[in-house]
Amino acid sequence: MLPTSQHLELEQDGAWLTVWFNEPEKRNPLTNDRVEALIALCGALQTATIRGVTFRGRGGIFCAGGDLKSFKTVFQGGASKDDVVALSLRAADLFDAVAALPQFTVMAVEGAVMAGGFGLACIGDMVIAAEGTKFSLSETRIGLTPAQIAPFVVARLGMPAARRMMLTGAMMGTEAAQDVGLVDQVTDDMDAALVAQQKKVMAAAPHALAAIKQQLLAVPFQTREEQRQMAANTFADRMLSDEAREGISAFFDKRKPIWAEE
């Protein structure tokens, strides 16, 4: 059972889940409540039978990042440095939780993709952008830094492009976002693009997909020997799995494996 929250809308279609940010009048910010709801959802998804997750914003707006009203409240309330550190670390928990999801994740971005919303997009396994979407790491323009999302932005864009975006806060359109590697596909029909991508993902064995995602997440922090050992163990586990037995049998039988028939 997936946790419900008034700060998210969940739509499940078979083995695919769409997570809607549902405050378009405020440009779908990452409020404290929404962050907590997302962290709880990601925890439940670790053991769910869901095979793919789309993150999307209501009102044709993906996410404008952190909640500036709550930031103002922090200043007016005289929050200590420890309070702000704790707030930042909770944001880190969110980005880590989304990155660690075993499902294939699609970021369906439209309208505005700003600050923390930009960082969230960088974590997706695939980013599909609507024509006319605008992207910006706007933190430095209001005296802040894109601190917790910086590693994910660098991993997605590479250091040169990440530096330009983070240091200047400049706005970027869909074509430029595709050129730097943030966007995988630009579309004028988001719903159709999502359906097409979902069909591709459903052809992949779910446990194999989860295993390679886990391995890829660990690679940047491992020595070469650790990479070799993890790869060998992961491959051995897969080779001896019921899933691989079914997949190889299906190949020789010239049929679809059972997971592709759902």
C-alpha cells in the first residue's frame, strides 16, 4: 500500500505510477510537507511491485524548486544555523531517495524547471520535456546556492555545463537543455511520449533493471576493485535468478518473457 498525502496526487495504471505535484498556483514548490510526502513514498516504492514512476506537475508546470515563503519564515523566525543545516539535509534525503528508486523514473517536465526542480529532473532515468519549457538554477540570483543538488547536476550535465548553470543562474530553453544532456526528448505531446516510453521500459526485466540502477548509483564512489567485485556479484545473482532463466528461455522459444506480456 502506497502512502497517501494531500501534497501529492498518485495515479496508478497497472505497474506504472504517476506522481503529480499539485500546487500549480504556487508553481509546485518543494515545500517541507511535499518533501516529507515524497520521502515516504520513495520508501514504500522500495518494496512495491511498481515498475516505473513518472514525476509530473499539475498546471503544465513541473517544479519551481524550494518554497521561498518558507525560506522567508526561516529568516523572520530567527532560525539557527543548525536549523538550516537540518533543513538542507532533509532535502538531501529527498534527492537520495529518488535516486535510489529501483524503478525506471521519468521526469515529465513542462513550463518551469527551476532550482530544486532542476535538481530533481537531473535524477531521472529519462527526462522528457514539453516544447517551450524553461530551465534555471536560479539560486545565486537570490543569494543562495544549489548546494544539495550540485552533485546530481554535475553527474547529469558534466562539470563545465554545471558550472555555467550554477554560477550564472541563466535561463535555458529546451533545445539548449537537450544539447547539454539534461533533456533526453523534446515533445509537443507529453502524454503520447510517456506512453511510448512506458512500453519500452516494460520490455525490461524489473529485477535486472533495479540491479543495474543500484550498481550505477554506487560506481562513482567505488575503487576499481570494488567496481569489479560488485559487478561480478550482481551478474552472478542475475545469472542464477528465475528472471534470467525465463528471459533466456523466452529468447530461444522466440516468445516474449512473462514481464513483457503484462
